[in-house]
Amino acid sequence: MNDIMKEKIKLEVRMKITICAEEHRYKSKKDLLIILKKYPHIIVGKRFSIGNNAYIGNYFEAGNNFEAGNGFIAGDNFEAGNDFEAGNDFIAGYGFIAGDYFEAGDNFEAGDNFEAGDYFIAGDYFIAGNNFEAGDYFEAGNNFEAGDYFKAGDNFEAGYGFIAGDYFEAGNGFIAGNYFKITNHVILPNFYKYIARCYFEKNGNNWYIQLGCFLRTLDEWENDFWNNNDEFPDNDSEQSKSRMAVYEIMKVIIKQLS
């Protein structure tokens, strides 16, 4: 193999970044920093920012206080530290991990296995792939769409038009705007002593609700809700009221989805 062919192979395995319509290739963090320093509007230091329409290859890792302009595209396995801020039309590949206080503009799109820390704020029309996991105090704008197995921490708030895939799980204090839609499976942990969930079973054309170890149709619950007098008697105890409260939440969800 001649030297020209060897150099071509080396070039092809390098990652690339496009800044201001100029394409650069790099193979290490050191190479990337050298490239970035060529542009006066990019600040490299305690606060790292990058202009509009930048493209970063796979396995890019940014420290704290990273700021990206509009049209930023990151490859797979992008990892950002705390206080990452992205402009509009940010696209992240698979395995994106963001630290606390991540803020994204409108039209943010993330691939599968996206993980965000606490206090993540997303603008309108945020689309997340499967297995998206958000920490506490996640706030999404209007028309947020999540894939299957989306899991949100406590105090998750979504605007109107929120759509969640199967096996959606939210912590305490969940607030959703109008036109909230889940495909067929809702899990509400920590709302009372045991797990609570509901789902639609297509073959039997029935809604099922599970409270603790009791899995029954909605009609069965309506006919005999107080089925566990030893642990949850029909009185004003806090445990009984919590069980009734989560049941009422599921009935509202079922009504909206039916």
C-alpha cells in the first residue's frame, strides 16, 4: 500500500466538523480545539460556544457551559456537561447524554437512549426517540413527542399536544396540557403505596387498571373499588385516599384516550 493510500485511509476514519460552510476533519480533542481556535466567534475555555450550522461527529464530549447556535447537529454518543444550551433545530444522534440544566430551543430532535439530567427545558416540537429518560423538573413545550419507554422524574411538565409512546412512566407532580395522548400504557409510580398502571387490551377491547397486585378491568373496579379492606378500607385514611386519587387520575386518562 503506497503512502497516498495510507493517508487517504487515515483521513476517512477521522471525524468531521463543518463551521461556516468549511469542512474540517479531526481525530482527537486536541485537533478539534486547534480547528475551533481558528474562528474568532468560537470561544474555547470555561465557556465553550459554537456558531450556527455546526456539525460534530460521533463521540463528541463537551464540558460545562457549552453553547451551540441554531442548526447544531451532533453525532452518536454526544455527551454534554451541565448548563448546555442549544439553539433551534438541534439534532442529536443516539446515546446523547446531557447534564443538569440542559436547555434546547424549538424543533429539538434526539435519537434513542437520550438521557437528560435535572431541570431540562425543551422548546416546542421536541421529538425524542425510545428509552428517553429525564430527571426531575423536566419541562417540555408544546407538541412534545416521546417514543416508547419514556421515563420522567418528579414534577415533569408538558405543554399541550404531548404524545407519549408505550410504557410511559412519570413521577410525582406530573402536569400535562390539553390534547395529552398516550398510545396504550401508562405507569404512575410513587402516587401511592404500590405501583399503579393502566393499559388498553385490544383483543378484549377493555381498559385494565392495576393497583398493587390487583389487575382488573375498569368495569370491575367501578363495581367494587374497595376490594382490599384490610389494607385500604373505605374511610378517610391517608393510604385509602391516595389509592382513590391515583385511580381517579387513571380514569381521567382513560376517558381522554377512549
